[in-house]
Amino acid sequence: MKYTFHAGSALVIGLLTLLPGCKKQDASQAAEPPVVTVSKPAMQSVTPYLELTGTAEASQSADLVARIPGYLQSVNFEDGAYVDKDQLLFVIEPEPYEQQLKIAEAQLLRAQSEFDRQKELAKQNATSTADVERWQSERDQSSAQVVLAQLNVDYTHVTAPFSGRIGRHLVDVGNMVGVDGNTKLATLDQLIPIYVYFNLNERDALSIRDAMKKLGMEPQSGVGQVPVFAGLLNEKGYPHKGLLNFVDSTSSSSTGTIQLRGIFSNEDKIIFPGVFTRVRIPLGEPQTLPVIPGRAIGNDQQGDYVLLVDNQNVVSRQTVVRGQKTDDGYAIESGINATDQVIVNGSIHVRPGDKVTPRAESEPGDGAQPASSSVTN
């Protein structure tokens, strides 16, 4: 029998011959260990802190009011300006009160003169004791009227009781003020120094008390000695240093928290009333601890963990206790040491027991993938 061999058949046979080789090649490539980026923990001096949120308030605040009735004659400041103590701010028409002072002074002069005359007459038995006493009373009443009239004159000039930032004026020139009680004219806030109030729950309050005892201070004597650090929401870190200034004597029955207050010099006037601040209070002395990037830390139902690579390039899971946050990541209180190789990138592709190809974080050409979404930054 004669077989005819076609060129198409040869091509099919050749392709079938190549297929096993392709499968072997694909299997070889799939077997290559994935690349991960590893880094050894950096040993750093870390101070434990308690971090909270607070609200700034003026160390002094005063509502400036019209204490006498009259027309507002002048406003002597720019709205929102910083004013000095005793600076003139408002003038209420003073002329009527200056005239009343002159009348009171004249009445006092007359009463004093008549009292002096009655005393001389009494020495000559030319007047009665009752008349002397009556004019002495007239003199004293006139003297009191002079004092009251002088106070009213003083009230026509409203001055700053302390240095600070004044808000906008609430009454325009030409309006009648002080008719139906004290008319509010403006509000003055003292910003140097300034207070920051914050609340602690019972657990954190006990932590601060224990920290103060470790520093050799009793909680009652710690006011004015314990440092407090603050930072605004747009600032990096906690650049403002103050002191614990006040601790409330009781906790709130509704919230279960206790109120504390820090005092800050605020010479640059950056902190102003009502602004939210981040507050940090040290809870102990610095300790040397391993620090790793936040992206290297995962979290599941068993808690925080990291993935390590051993000398055989095998991945293992290690439970850790996360400590204080730092500029470089998080301090680890227990679970790893300075010689461990921690996976910082590529953990999404590996599991404990897998073999990997580790690459140092600083090594160029890192092709590792980002860490999984379970990492807590």
C-alpha cells in the first residue's frame, strides 16, 4: 500500500511535538519563588505616648459691655486686631457724665464748706450738735456722689482689661447703648498663653497616673510639671510644648471621662480659640525598640502580625504587639528582634510556608508588589 505524505500533516506533527516542551517551560516558570522586599527592623529610642484630641480655648475671655446709657461716639480698633492692655477701644458720649461730675463736685464743695462753718460755730456754742451732724452727713453723701459720677465718666471709655485678640465690633457708632442693661460691644480673648482642653477615659487616666508615679510624682503634684505636646491638624508632629495645668476633681457621669487642661505659651499666636488640636502626653522613659514600616504589619482575627523570611527563604507568620507610632512606622514591643527579615512589600502574594526570593528594600530593581490591604498604616 502506498501512503501519501502531505506537507500539512508534517506541520501538525511538528506542532504536537513542540507542545510538551511548552508545558514544561510554563511549569518551570510557575515554579520560580515570588520576589518579596524585606527589611530588618531599625532599633530606635522610643518614648511611649498617649495621643488624644483637644480643643483650644482662650486663657481669659471677656465680653466688653456698655455699663452706662449713651450714644456710642467712637470705635477705636480694627476688627480682629490684637490689642494691648488698657488700650482705648470704645467711647460712649462722655459730656453728660462730665457735667454730672462737675455738679457733684460743686455740691461737695458747698457741703464741706458748710460743715466746716458749723464746726466753728459749735466751738462757740452758736449752733446745735444736730446741725453739725446734718452737714457732716451732707458732706459724706456729696463725696459719695462725686465718686459715682467719676465712675460714670470712666465708664464712657471702654478699655482692654488684658492684651489679646478682639473680635468684630457689635454696635456701630451713633447707636444708643446701655439703655436696657449692659449692651455687648465686642469680645476680647487672651491668646498668650492659651489653654487646650481634652478628655481622658478612665483607662487612660489611670495610665497617666501610673506614669507620673514612675517619674516620682504624685498625681496631685503633677499639675504644672507633666509636659504636654500639641499640634494643629495641618502641622507635622507636635511642635508646641506646654504643661499640664488642670485636672478635674471628678469624672463626668454621662461620658465616663475626666477633663484635663494644658497651658501653652503660644507666643507666635498660631493656636487660637476653638481650633481642634492633637495632644500627646508622655507615659514613661524612652526605650530602645525595633521599628518597622506600618505597611509591613497585617491584622486579622488573631491580632497584629508580620511575615518573616528565614535563612532558607521560607515565609513564616509572627504575632507582634504594636507599640508607639513613630516617624518611620511603629515600634514593636514584642514578637521580633533586630536580626529578623520582615516582608515590607509583596506579602499579598505569599503565605506562611511558601518559598520566596527575598530582596533588600534598598536593592534597585525591586519588582515586588504592594502589601495587602489588611496592613494597618
